[in-house]
Amino acid sequence: MKAQWPFTIRALAAKMKTQLFTPDSFDGFVIERVRDDSIEAHYIEKLNYKETVTDPFGNEESFDRITYRRIDFTFFSEFPHIELRDAHRSTREFLSKVLELCNFSVAVEPINVDLLLWVEILQKQLGKKVIVDSLQVAGLELEPEISAKILLKGGKDVRDALKQLSGKRKSTLEKIQVKIPVGQLVFPIHMSNSGIARIPEEHLNDYIRIVRQSLTANP
């Protein structure tokens, strides 16, 4: 996400330290690392709820349950300003907390990425050719007031097929699957135009930095 921070990253970290998660908290932050240009941290929510169980005789028993919801994130001074990792679908409470930290003087916005450009930059930074073997296009205008949503898949790169199919017609490229060669094998990275990248866990540590850098070059 994009965010124009109203103060420095160090000042933001100082504000976060006033709202740390403790055993008595319902929500708060756990800070891992602070640098001049970034903060690595977690946002944790404590959720209390009642669970009701019905036995075979129709009798109900209620139990108090506690669970925790965690969002791992990094704040950057430059684009991309907010990076979420393994985030839940609902980030409303987290974003509300970010606004509160910034005295409601920050605007947090989703990003929209040119996926083909992102793949080109990633390929250059990897120094080897990658294959786009599937992609999803929405809003492909077939004629006035008629559009299509299309999934292209192939055993080879489908980017040329997309050019032939779409031509100069309006469309939105929503998702791409990129195959990255590693030795004699390949592994997939799924990328979306909202700046999401899904990297297999076994390759995460080796590739998250370069995927992030390729996104940074495509603001």
C-alpha cells in the first residue's frame, strides 16, 4: 500500500512503542527491528468469544475461547510504504490503528501495478528469462457494452497471445503466474495488479527481497 507518512520512520516507531501488545492488551504492536528507513513489526489482536457445544442429549454448554490474529508488516519511508505478509483478508483494525498512530493525518491507498512491467523488471533483476504461463484479464471489450473475463494458460509464455487477443481494446490485466527457473526446475510466483506476490515458502527467503525491489521500481 501507499502512505505519505507525516513524520519520520523513527518517530513512527516511537509512537508504536506507546501501543505495544502486552498480556493485558486487546491489540497492539510487537516491534522486531527499527532502521532509519523501515520498521519490521507485528500487529496482534486478542479475540474473545464463546463457543457453544451441544451434547448427544441436546444439552448446551458454553466455553470462553481466546484466539489471536496477527499481521506481519513492514513500514518503509519510500514506496512501497506498507508491506503486509500472510495478512488476513480483513485489515480494517490494523489500518485503523495505523491512522491512529499518525493522528489521522495519513492517507493509506491501495496500489495499482502494471503487471507486465513488473515481470519485465523482475526478469532483468534476476538476470534470466522467466515464463508467464497463465494470466487473467478482465473487462476485455469485445464490442460496445460487451466485455469478457479471460484466463489464458499455456505450456509456453502467453504474453504474445495476450497482445494478439487484446490488441488496442480496453482491458485490465489482473493476475499473472510467473515460472522462475532454478537449476533444472522451475517454481511459480503469483502476482496481482494490487501488488500482491505469492512466493512458495521454500523460496521465500531467497526471493522476497528481489520481488520487493522489482515492485519498488514500478510505482
